[in-house]
Amino acid sequence: MTLPIAHGIAQRADLPITLGLFLFGSVVVLVVSFVALAVLWRRPLFEPYPWRPLSGFLSRVLSSRPVEILCGATGVALLGLVIYAGLKGQQTAAANFTPTFVYVIFWVGMVAASILFGDVYRAFNPWRAIGRAVAFVARLATRGELPPPLAYPRRLGYWPAATGLVAFTALELVNSTPDDPSTVAIATLVYSVLTFIGMALYGVDAWTTRGEAFSVYFNLFSRLAIFETREGVLGLRPPLAGLTRIQPGSGLVLVVAAMIGTVSFDGLSETGLWVDIGGALGDLFGSLGLSSETAFEVSNAVGLVAMVALVFALYRLGIAGMKILDERRPAGQLADWFVPSLVPIALAYVGAHYLTLLAFQGQAMTYLASDPLGEGADLFGTAEVGISYFMGARLIQWLWVALVVGGHVAALALAHDRALVVYRDEQDKVVPSQLWMLAVMILFTISALLLLLSSNA
Amino acid sequence: MSRNQRLGLIAAAVVVLVVAFVLIRPGEQEDPAPPKFKTTQPETQTAEAKPGPPPVPVVDMRDGKPAGGAKTFEFRPGDSARIDVRSNQPAEIHLHGYDIEKSVQPGKTTTVRFRADIDGIFELEDHDSDQELARIRVNPR
């Protein structure tokens, strides 16, 4: 049996890397890890990190009210178009604006934008913009007597965001018709309603920072960027450093596990291994009386949740190793403190898996923008522009390996730096405490290469 | 660890990586399995072997579905590729990536021709039902 190509919207699926490239990438990862242990620094580089304000003019323009309103309005307009085109447009995945915009431009493109420019999603977040506009009007209408929102419960933490991320990836990877425009539009509507409820209960800012899945997701990636705004002033920081200032909270580990685990499942589902396991699971659920479509979806759901759980368990194994040396600090606290160091590995997974989707399928926006409903319009005269496959598979594969190795190095550096801070009074624990974590990271990184080797093989 | 030891270690690591690169040769394509379909077969054009026409991949559509399931056809980069499509009912077919659309009429063979110059994996679909008919795989140069 051949595997279905993951997306109906993607015109081209990637070729696997060669065995040689897999082996060489693995050797690089091992050698780099070994050398890193020997040449590690003694004083934290990232905590505290320097921040230097950029020119005042640029800051004033970027944080001015008109720019803020313009960005928010753009986000809201795009949200409206996603829902309208999804419901009213032609129900062919490749000809409709909605699936490509949501899965490629929003889900993957915003990751790239966050890494390059910082937390730009905050400015374009349509739900935040609507929430703030509604709050503004409500304050005017009640003459400032609007009741304050409920205090955001500590125990809720990042759980809503983690749940939201798994739900979104389930829409993409579990569902048997992920690219169906109206399905995407309806899911967007449902998510909008839930987000507005969260904002109404706990306030726009509290819900955006912790509950809203995409805010949390893009914000984590934006912390790799060199741009950071403090009190409305745009400034520069060292790359990666922003990850050290993540507010820990319950569910944060799950968010990061979901970031890595869901992409792992996407990769796994393109391998022969999953054809066998998923097929067996499908037969099992089919024999329980489910229709073949439902059995397919249930077995995908099992696979998705299992991969997230596996990543979570492996990370906690690394923490358990740390606990051998550290009797004082609770494991949960250690887990929260060290989890930001996995974000570069998550980027390596996302980058390697979705690089070509963004680079090639992202170009589909040129014609979809001119004809968002797929009804033959040509608003900007670009309806006939095609996709240019400007990178060959060789270049792509070297980029993947570079991303995976780079993510691994960044993760090592962050974990070591964090250990220097946590064990500042117990210098002898700094390196030994990280050995298990190093092993776990090597496992994640080589698994990433293994998925690249066996996808579509 | 002294500064010199560190430098020595880094130098040793670089040597290991260079040796690994030379031994593994990651830049080279593995000896690819000979493509199942290609238009020229110079090795077979010897005096004793009659240069028979190379096999042309065929997709047989029965009621909008590929008979025997969707097969994968492999091409070498730069090949002048062709695929023959037959069907027992009219259909519109679409080869993704290369963006070729053709009509298929019952009782006639429709040939999809293209130069295999984009590497990757591409679907040949029934345009109306999005049913996958075959998969085209073009290896990198």
C-alpha cells in the first residue's frame, strides 16, 4: 500500500534523506555533544542577558496606536476571510484560500516570522485585537464600571494552550479530511468562541499569555529572536536568550512536548512503520464495529497522543536523572525550569518537517490571494502564477540536517546555562546533572534525523 | 581543562568530522535502484540485445479508481517521462507539481509527457474526486 501524501494542499512531497546523510548528521550530533561537555563555560551567558534599545523613532512608529490598530485590523480581516472563504468558497482544498492560509502561512509561516522578528503574532492576533476593541467599547459604555476579570487560576497554567495545540494538530493529522475548507472554517469558528469565553472570564491579556494556544506557541518560538519589546520600546537581545525569561507554569512541559510530539507523529505517519502499526490499529478498531474512516481517525488519534506522551515521558526521564543528584528541588519545578531549552529542538522538528511546505506551497498564496474562493476571480492579476520549485532535494536535505544539528547545539547551550543558574551554589552538580538531559536530547535529535530518513522511503 | 587542551579537543573533533565526511560521503546519492521507467537504456543497446522499447508505465482506471491500487513510478532527473492512462469512463487527470491536466476518454490511451526536472514525490490524481491514481517519484540529481 502507498501512503497518502499528508496534505491535499501540498503539490509535492519530500524525498527521504540518504543513509549517508543520516549517519553523518548523527556523527556530527555526537561529536558536538561530546566537545560541548568539555568546553562548557563557567558563568551564565544568558541570565541576565543584555538588552539594548533600538532607535527611538522606529520604536515610536512600531508601537504607535495607528500601527497597532492596522496590524490588529489586518489579523481580523484575515480571520474573517478564512471563515468566509472556507464556508462560501469552492470546496476543493487546493483552490480555496482557507486550508493553505491556515496550515501553511499561519501555522508554519508565523513560526518563521516569530524567529526572525520576535513576537509579531501578538500584534496580528485577531482574537486579542477583537477582545481589546470590545473591552474598550465596554469600558466606554459602562463609564469605567466594567467588573474586573476573574483572577487566572494558577492551576490552569498553560493547560488550555497545550490542549488547544493538540486539538489543532488533531484537526490536521487525525481527521481524515483535514483540508476540507468548510471543516477548517468551522474549527476556526469554534476556536474563536472558546477564545472569547476565555478572554471574557480572565481578561484579554491573561488569556492571551497562557490560554490562547497560538499565542503561547508563537511566543515560545519568538524567544529565539533578537528583538524584544520592553515597555513599548523595541530593543535587541542575544539570540536564544529570551527563552530564559519564560514564566514557568503548570502545563508548560506539556506545551513543549506537544510541539515536538505532534510533528514527530506527522513524520512517523509517512513511514512504513506507521503503515503497519496504524493499519493494525485500524483493523482492531474496525473489528470493534467502527467504520473504516472512524477507525482510521481513532488510530491516528492514538498515534498522536502516544507520540506526545512519549516525548513527555522521555523529558521527564531526563529530569529523573537530574533528581539523582538533586534531592532538594521537586522534579516538577526542575521540569519547568529546564523545558525552555527544548524549544530549539522543537524548532528543528518543525523546520525540517515543514520547510518545503512553506517554501513551495506558501507560494500558492500568490494565486489564492487573487482568487480566494476558487471561483475564477483575479483580484490582483496573479491568479495564473505557478509555484517555482527553486530548491532541489539535495539543498533541502542539507538545510534539514543543519537545522537539526543547530537546534541540538542551541538546546545544549541553554540547558547548560540554566544549570549554571540553578546550581550556582553547587558548582559540582552543573555538568553531572545535565548528562541524562544530554542523552535525552541526543535521542530527540537522532530521532528527528531518523524520521527524515524513513519518511516516504 | 586548560586552554590548550580545549583547543586540542576541538581540533580532534574537527578531524573526526572530516574523516567521517570522507568515509560516509553524505553528499553522494546512494547507488539508486535502477529506475523502473526510463526512456533511454544505453546499456541494453548492444548488438545482441534487440533495443526493445522501454516499458511505459500504465495507469488503468476502473470506475475512477486505479486498477491494482496507486503505484509509484520512479524517474531519473532529466528523463523525458511518459505515463499512459486508460479508463473505462471519462475523467480529468492532474499531475501535481508539474501541473499537467489531461482529459481521458474511454477506449483511448492518454499520454502524459513531461521532463522530469523537479525532484520530489508528486501525485497523479483524478481531478474531480481527488482520487490518487499513481505517484511519480523523481530522484535528485
